[in-house]
Amino acid sequence: PQLAAWVRTQRYQYKCIQTGKKSRMTIDRIRKLENIGFVWAADMRHLQECVAPAKDSKKCGDSDKKEDTSNIQNDARIKEVMWEQKLEELKNYKAMHG
């Protein structure tokens, strides 16, 4: 379930960037996902994965909370490490299940 939610979020973030909205998706992330054959639009059999992010997930951009820059930079590094871990999890899933 966690990996499916992460995939759904990646699709949603990509849609945001495609429509000119604020997004956490980057060109580097897009390339990494495309390099492993990521499908941006799920077919009808997997529609529930791409309709919208989970209700508890954030919208296109990060929260608007004001934080000092050191916390923001540290938070960004943590989020990037977590994103890379999920990418590895997705690679492992694809290797096992196609």
C-alpha cells in the first residue's frame, strides 16, 4: 500500500508540473522514473492508483509553513533520501513482478 501511494503521488506531482502548478516533481526525478519504465498514466485496470493522491497527502506543493532556511534545507535532504528509497523499492518491485 505504501508503494502504491508513492506511485500515485508521483503521477499526481507529474500532472501538476504538466499543468503549470507548483510541484515537488523535478526533471531529474522524471528522468529517473522514465529510465525504469515508469508509466505516467495508468490504464483503466489501475485507475484507482492515479485518480488523486491519498486524502492525507499534500497538494501539489509543499506546505506554506514558515521555517528557517537550515530546517528547510535539512528537510529537503531528508525528503530526497526518502524519495530515492521509494524509487529503489519500485525498482525491486518491478524486478520481481514485471
